[in-house]
Amino acid sequence: MTREISEQRKTVYYLGIVLMALGGILFATTFVTFAMHFGDSSNFVSNAKSGMFRAFGGMALLIIGGIVRGIGARGLAGSGVVLDPEKARQELEPYSRMAGGMVKDALDEANVNLGGKPEKVVMVKCPACGKLNEEGSKFCQECGRKM
């Protein structure tokens, strides 16, 4: 399995981001021009057509850019365009490794050790009741008798 994302996938990912940015700008210009021409009814039909074209074109670029960005990030098989589980596993490996690394960081921060050997704890058996007590205990935790 490869641990790196190919340059082609990176290029497709960034192309998707550019398409989304252009779509967002195109969509936002609809509101800006509407605010600038508020109350001006001259050329209403052409302004309305232009505004609708920019609004729907911007939304389309946002959607297409999101799809292209997803394919670039996960690859064709990883995003479900090509149905090949083995290839999908290979293409998603960097993200799976990253998610596992994030979980490991969180466990390390919480001082949780899942893969290490447990600490050895010495227990002393109470001669009266048989309860196991910690090594340094002076009295039994169960019956209170002196150890």
C-alpha cells in the first residue's frame, strides 16, 4: 500500500478547491449586484437574467468543485466512482493512518496505554479474611486487621 498521495490526485483536489472558490465568488456577486441596483428598474430583464445565470452557475460550480475535490482527496475507488474494494483500501490508506494517528495522540494525551504491558502490582493476602490488599497497606481493607 502506498503511503503517499499522488501528484495527479493533489492536482485534482486543488482544481476542485479552485472551482468551489470561483463558484462561491460567482454566487456572491449576485447579491452584490442586486444591492447595487436596488430600486433601479431600467434593464430589469437583462439584469435578472444575468443574476440568475450567475446564481445558478455559481451553485453548479460549487457542487462540481466539491465532487472533484472529493475524488481528488479519496481517489476514484475511495470515493466510490470505481467499485474496487482493494483499490479503495489502498487509496484511503493515508486517511486511515491519519485517523489512527489522531486517536493515538488523544490516548497519549489522556495517559492511556493500550499496547503496552500492564504494570505489575504486588498484592498481600490478609491472614484473617483472605482479601488481597496493596503491598504497602498497614491494615486490611476488608476486615481492618493489622497486616
